[in-house]
Amino acid sequence: MNVNNIKHKSKFLSLVLRHNPGLINLDLDDNGWADVLELMEKSKIKKVHFTQEILDVVVETNNKQRFGYNDDKSKIRANQGHSVNIDIALDAVEPPMELYHGTATNNVASIREKGIDKRSRQHVHMSHERETATNVGSRHGKPQILVIDTEQMYLDGNKFYLSKNGVWLTEYIDPKYIK
């Protein structure tokens, strides 16, 4: 399977597991899990064909580790980034002292005034690594990396979650926490 085909299937998987399962009438449970066999069958509606082996390659080679299986690989879900209402069932954890949020330079003035809102997603995403935040910001224009004082946010009662693929999540970042 070529790289373009893997990328196409990965984008399709992101679409149906994170944003629009209704596109193929896929059922997600309350925690965002989909039955693998149902996913493979219903994806054919949009002429996207998965075998277990192809699905394994997409899950294992996704550079952002966006997808995960349950223990017996009978269910699959996106690790974070959902715009559909699900509970990814993460426990709140104490964050490191600082995390990074990547955005486009043209968003910075608004962010400094209004903060960082989750918008259509369930959480604001942050990274422990500046490089990852730079890559995220680059997708939207010239990148700007914001340093977030997560230690103070945590002390002030804000909750943080760490997704299975290492993305830090929170509900909202008030401008006062942006360094």
C-alpha cells in the first residue's frame, strides 16, 4: 500500500471517528469507540476499503497516533480531537509547569484578548514539545508558539487530561495564563 493511500485512509478515519460518523452511518458508543467490523463494512459506502491489515497500518503509522484499539482490536477510536459529543473517559492529571500551544500568528492578538477556546472541539490541545506546537501552528499559517503557565492554571483549579497519544487537553485557557 502506497503512502498516499495510507494518508487518504487516515484522513477518512479521522473524519468518521472524530467529526462525522453519520457520513457512513457508523455508531460510536459514549466513549467514541466504533466496532471495527462495522467500520470496515460501512466505509465501503464511500468506496473506502479497509482490511484488518490495512487498518493496522493506518493506526500504527499515523505520525500523530490519532487512533487506538481496545485490547482485543474489536473496537477503534480517535484518541482526541473530536467535534462530536463523546466522553473519551480520561482522568484528570497534574500537568507539567508549562505546555505549548501552536497557532497562526494572525490569531495571537485575539487569543491574548479572549484566551484559547475549544471552539468546535471538546478540548483545547497543548503539547509538551515546542516542535509539535510549531507543526500544529504551521498548518494554519505562519506559526506562533504560546507558552502556557499550566502550573498556575492547575493551582487555580483548572483540569488537565493527557490523551493516549500524548496530547494535553483542557477546557479553556484564560489570557492571564499565556506567557
